[in-house]
Amino acid sequence: MAEKKLTDGQRAYEAKRAARAGMSLEKWLAGKEKRERAEAEAATKAARSATEEVQPKKTGFFSRLMEKVTKPL
């Protein structure tokens, strides 16, 4: 949030939330930015692990045996 400019209304809202939490506005915004960054990192990590190719499971012994037996000579 440091690079984003807050409007007066947004700044007042965040100041109320910071006061309710017992923090200064700067400390509140820094913590909020840190949480947002961690959530974004977790989301990209989850997306990356979901897109990784999963190796196909090796077929069983009898499946491979039957495949060899049924192949034409």
C-alpha cells in the first residue's frame, strides 16, 4: 500500500481500524501490506504447484504382463 495513494476517506477508515487495533496508522498499513504480500505469495505458490505436471502412476505388474501378452507378434 505504500505506493498507492489513499484518499482522505480511505485514510480515515484505515486510521479508525488502526486505532481499534491499538496501532499507529503507519504500523497498521505496513502490517496490512505484509499480510497482502504473504497472501499473494501463497496464492502464486499454490498455483505453481497445481500447474506442475504430475507423473502418471506406473501400471501394475499384471497390467503390464497382460499388455505384453496381448501384443501381436
